Amino acid sequence: MSDAPANPGTAPTAPSDFIRDLVAADLAAGRYSQIHTRFPPEPNGYLHIGHAKSICLNFGIARQFGGLCNLRMDDTNPTKEDLEYVESIMADVQWLIGGWADHCLGFKPKGKTPEAQSVNGQTDYHLAPATGGSADVEPFYASDYFVPLYNFAVQLITLGQAYVCDLSPEDTEKYRGTPDRPGTNSPFRDRSVAENLELFARMKAGDFRDGARTLRAKIDMTSPNIWLRDPVIYRIRHAAHHHTGNTWCLYPLYDFAHCLSDYIEGITHSICTLEFEVHRPLYDWILQSLGLARPLPHQFEFARLNLSYTIMSKRKLLALVNEHLVTGWDDPRMPTISGLRRRGVPANALRTFALGIGVTKFNGVTDVAVLEHALREELNQVALRRLAVLRPLKVVLTNLAPGEVLEFEAGNHPTDPDAGTRKLPFSRELWIEQDDFMDVPPPKYFRLRPGGEVRLKYACIIRCDEVVKDAAGQVIELRCTADLDTRSGGPNSAKKVKGTIHWVSAPHAVAAEVRLYDRLFTEAEPEKDGRDFKSVLNPHSLEVVTAKLEASLAQPESGARFQFERLGYFWPDPVASQPGQPVFLRTITMKDAWTKEAGKV
RNA sequence: UGGCCGAUGGUGUAAUGGUAGCACAGGCGACUUUGACUCGCCUAGUCAUGGUUCAAAUCCAUGUCGGCCAGCCA
């Protein structure tokens, strides 16, 4: 799909924020020679606009400070992860940063895993990104570090800082205590190093069933921070892994794998969301306990994105997909990156949005209008203007002969002459928008009315002489007179009328399916006060119409963005369109002052 | 009622002890062959109470409100 950056000269940049300030300070103090971030999604679902914020933050920092950002699959749980998600994540990330931060994307040579090396007399593991545009590359995988991670765990045992625990999951929970009551030591806490080593090796060898034993960090069961109460760092799972197959039945947990993955990749700034704040002492504890050879990464936390009229939980998004409340992860109503992309949202608009909302530790709700504004701003610059009628009403110009065809020239963009012009046929029978005529108009209605005049954009002014209705009283046709002296370049072209409307010549029009999307939810906070988000789904989030399009829209270039004048921004659906039979999707409506005015009763 | 983290117009953010600014939204106008775009103007804010200071959104204390943490999920 072609989606070249619309305006590469105006690649969005972010204002400074507390994380960028810290990065800049670290660089100024010489703590790192180059900064290195990472984006570490778990491949258990599709990426959404919340991830877009994180992607733009991590890649944006790499871009701004001349560093790199690794894409890493955080895949330590074989029972939840899947190759389908790995592939969608790669596509989404590359699309989002395409033309903006591609040069910062850290991939590794395909198949490469960290090798043991000796640094200052101790065993160390390091895996650097592929350099110089190598062709055969892939994302980093936490699962590529299972061997080093295992060895680090052995080392932790040797240091007396970890032990094999035989407590059942239920007992582990009981011994943990509660936030306001300390835990108690596991009866297995003081096993000898030798016994721990032997047991851990047998865990790896598959001698025990799932859940029979765990490896735990030996920290402090009385800590007020629950994550320091001897957290489990390895569990037994006899399950195939999407990336390592059946090699392992022993898998590390997030807290153990993440900090060490960061270390192995030489990450300097490990940026995550607020809920990991309480894990940071554990992140630091593991790294420090191991006495590692190279500089340690540091974790920083920021508030995840919440958007009004939107839900962001992967689990709930999956429910919408599974229950067929949407057509899939890439349904254009979904807040997923693939949904937004399919809807026609340009990557640049998403970046402008993600970088513009700022980065703080305050958990708020961003108004979806901010996204919509970024979208319209981008699309207004990029989209070619076209005429299309969504809900047609026939107009007969009684002073034109049947079969007579005039031609008018229309600009493709109002402020960009380089976009060129095109010819629009004009004939006795036209389609106009039903909304653009009212039999009994309210005050301040500028469009067509009985006996009234309106300009047809790029053409001329018409007067409505007669309103034809069917037996039910519905308006089915307007009989009008065209004043050809008012055409562009004509003697009376400067004549002013209040309204200008769009139109399409009926015999030349192309009929096509157009899908009109609206917000998925009717409430700004779908889950406010514990409400079920499915109870506030917008029944009108999708409306399908057969529209009348100007002929030039019959074979749209794939990836092209159009403004259907006065209606909104549209593009051909890359999924449903067939050659010569496009299906257009409405990306976003125009800003609409009239609906607001009309609503003022 | 354990710990950690937050709180600035309606919303999101800036001000790093020295004039509370920006964006979105909203309102009014100008322009308009898109009721779009653009432009001008306007509305509206430092959670509370004390303290430190010549000076506090900023530092301190207490309180209030909100978020997160008791997966062998990430």
C-alpha cells in the first residue's frame, strides 16, 4: 500500500518532556555514548493507538538524540503468544515510523542470539543491532535470551540470591501476605546452593510438572513492596513456544526477563508505563545483584494514553473481534494501528498526534477531538478534492437540452496549484445531496430552497423552480434553471449567493459503495463507573451507502487520499475494493459548523 | 486502615523560586465558488490549609481526591 510521507519536510517533533530532559541530562553528563531505547510489545494482540504513543516516544527519542530503538518481542509466556501477532506488530511499527524514524529501528541479524563473551573476567552477553541496512534481519526476541537468562539465574542461585521453592501456587499466595501485612518466609528459602542448582537443572530438564516448583529471588518477605517479597522468576510450563518450539519447559517471568533483555541489548533508557513503577526496585535489584560488567539500563515510567470514546485494553478489543461486534482487528472503527491504517489515517497524522499530546506521569483522558484535529490537518494538505454525492437527489436543469454536455474545470486542491485541475462534465440531469435542499428551511439555511438560488461548485448558479414529490410527499426531484452566465470565467461569474453545494452529472456518475464510520461508542468514557463497554456501542458506527461519484473516482490510485468536498476525507478500502469497483471509506468528516448551528433550535 | 505515584482552564500540556503560556474543545466575528481552510477577538486554571521566602504552580508539612501494586500475565 502506498503511503509515502505526505510532507517529509514537516516531520513532527515533540516538545520536551521529563523523559527527554533526563535523556539529555544523561547524555550531557557523559553517562552514555549513545542512547538506546526499545519498544517491547508482547505478541498477544494487535497494537493500538496507546502503543503508538509509546512507539513515537521511544523512536522519537532515538531519532532526536541520534540513537537507536530496538523492536523486541517480549515473548516469555508461550501460552499467550502467537506468530500472527508478531507479524502484525512488525507491519504496524514499520508503517508507523516509515519515512520518519526508519533509520533508528534496531533489528538484529536473522537467527542471531547473544554469545557468551568474557568482559573483565566474567561471562557477559551482548546482542547489538544489525548495522548498515543488512537485508536479512528480524526483531529482537526476549525468547532468544533463554540461554543467557538461564545462566544468569544459575549465577543468582550461586550467589545465594535465588532458590527453588516447592510451594504450590495457592501456598505461594498465602505466604506472600497482603499489602498491609508482611509475608512469611517459604520453608524452602534456605536450601543449599548445591541443592538449588540441582533442582533448577532438573526443572529445566523437565523432571517436574507445571506448577510443581518455581525459582524465586531471595529478597525480603516483609518488604512493603510486594514485588520484593521473593518474587517468582521462573515457572515450569510444558508448552510449545512460537519462537523456540519445544526447546524449553522452563520460562522466565517478566521481571527477570525484561531487565536482563534490556541489559543484553545495551538499552540505556527503558521506558514503560506507570503500572511498572512498583516493579522498578526489582528491575534494579536483579541487575545489581548479578554484578554485571557493562553499564546498566534504567527504567522510566510515563502515563499510558487514554482516549475519549475509545477502549484501549487488548483483552476487550479481542472481545469485540471474537464476538463479531467489529469485523476484525483491522476494522476501521478499531483503535488498533491496523484499524486506523485501514481507515485511511496517515502515519504522519498519528505521529503528529502522539508527539503532540505530551508525556507526563498524570493519568488523564485525552479528547479524541485532538486526534481528529491532527487527522484533518494532515488530510487537508494531502487530499485531492473530488465531488461525490452520498444521498442523491435528482436535479433537472430545464434550460439544458437532453444530451447536451458542458465541461467545467475544477482545481484538485484549493491552495496547491501543483495539484492540477480536471474537467467535470455537466448535463441536464444532476445529483445533489438531499441535505442541500429543504422545502421548509430553518433560519440561516444557505442551501437550495423552493424559488431559491445556490451555486454549484466549479459550475454555475441554479434556481429551483419546481419541487416534485411522490405520493408520500417525499421530494424526489427538483426542476431548476441554470444561469450559465455565472459559470467560472463567465460574464456574471462574480455573482454572489449564500450557498455553494457539490453535485455530480447524473449520466456520468459512478455508483459506488461508501462506508461511513462514526465513533464506536456513544459515551466519552465507555467504562465509566464500571459500566459494560458493550452497552454503549454506537449502533450507527457504520452506515453503508451507494454514492454517486464523479467519474475520475472510478479507478482510484491505491493509497490515494481524497476530500469529497463538503463531506469529509475518504480513501479506497485496500481490502474491499476491486479493480474498477472501488469501495470508499470515510476516514473523518469535515468539521461542521452547520450541524452545530442547526442544532441551536 | 501497607507501599509507590500523581493533582495547573472543559480536555491535554508548559512554566525547573521571578509576567501562569500553548494546543484542542467552546463562543463571537472576518474571509470564502467547500457552513472547510485561513485570520482576528473572547471565555476559562495552579486541589485545600498552613509554613519557608523579598517572591511559591514550583520548596516543606498536613489533609483531600485520583491511579497503581497482593499472576507461577506482561
